[in-house]
Amino acid sequence: MNLIMGIRIKASEDFNDLLALSIVGGRVADGKYPKFSFHSDIQRNKYEEVRKKLKGGESLENIGNTST
């Protein structure tokens, strides 16, 4: 039986990080040390891209227009 774990990184409580996670469809994996979880490298890379744009002050409308 193969188990696919996905990609996990340290979770953050920062609003922009949580918003970026939601936009790309990632999830929070609870536990003693919560993690952000992604299905693939592509999803994680998209998270990093959206997160960077949010922290740079780009609007959600612009992010939504460029993410499709």
C-alpha cells in the first residue's frame, strides 16, 4: 500500500499566508506542530507566488485575474 504524503511546510498564523493557502486549495494539517499541506510542488509554488503578491500589496482582484 502506497501512501502519498504531499508537501508540508511550517504553518503560519499570518492572515496573508492563510489567505494564500485558501486561494490555492491547500490545507492545514493539525498536530503538535501544525503544517500547511499541498498535493504537489506545483500547488506549493503557486502558494508562494500568491503569498508574495499579497505581502507586496497586490489586490485580490489582480491575483484572481492572473491565477487562472
